[in-house]
Amino acid sequence: MMSVPKNDAYVCDAVSIGKRLSELRKIHGYTITQMADGLNMPETTLKGYLYGQRNASLQVLWQAVRFFHLNSIEELLGKEPTKHE
């Protein structure tokens, strides 16, 4: 079985995803309310993702990709440069 080197592996735990979503929210200048509205979810649900207390499904990750006008989940997770870097 082939292993993936740590520096090439995606970090996909709830805390890392929450930090990345928070970073993108701030880069784009959205409030939590605006982001929750844009993702069509309650603020409490969004806060669960942002604070790493909730695991994001692939559906939620794709919603975030579209919301931030990114090209891929990899870009959302910080593996590719964003348009604002």
C-alpha cells in the first residue's frame, strides 16, 4: 500500500477546515451573518464549522467553493493559491 507524504496530504479535520473557512471569510470581508445567508444555513450551524465543532460534508465544502468563487475543494482547503493571494 502506498503512503502519502505528510507535506502533500490534505489536512481535512474539522478544526483545520474551520480555520480555513474563517480565513476566507475575513479575506472576502463577510460577516458571519452574511456568510451564513450566502451558504443558506443557520448562523449556529456555520459557527459549528468555523469553530471546528462540526464536520463539513462534501456538499457544504462545495457550497463554500461556490460562495467564495473558488475553483476546487483543494483551493478551498488551501492547496492552491486563491485569487486574493
